[in-house]
Amino acid sequence: MPVVRCSSKKKLAELLGTDRAKLIALTKDLTYRVFTRRANGKERVIEEPRGELRRVHDRLLALLSRIEPPSYLHSGVKRRSYISNAKQHAGRGRILKTDVSRF
């Protein structure tokens, strides 16, 4: 996968269909259309990239979508959820869930 093996800003820019200077400029001048959308009774702020930034986002999405997620990954994968994750672990005995943030 070209994106995974990308080792420089120049190569990344080439993969994204732009040049290094434009890619760096995009990180400094982020152009988004910000709006609010209501769904299921909740408001959600949307930040939609515009212009060249949108084109780069679309190209990156196309490249990353070629990567097949591993079978154990459930979050953020279509047709997988916390339910499919639980089914994969069903009948395997007890588990312990712990919070190690203060460890």
C-alpha cells in the first residue's frame, strides 16, 4: 500500500496529486465550510473541507479505503459493531475490563 510505505512529504504529495509546497500550504490555510446538521434530535457540527483541501481529502480516502481492516477490528468498519464484537467473544469464558488511566 503506497500510503503506508510513504516516507517523505514529497512522496505523500505525489500520492495525493499535489506538490510538497501546496501540501504544506494546505496545513496552514485550512479552508472549511462549517455548519450544523440536526439528526435524531441532536445537533452535529460539520466541518466540510473546500477547494484543494477537499480534493486531497477525497484522494486520501480513496487510498485508505483500499486497506482491508483486520477481522478483529470492529469500530469504524461498515457492517461491524459492538454487537459483532460481542458475538466474536461469546462463549469464551470470563473477561476482566479495567481502567488503567491512573496506573
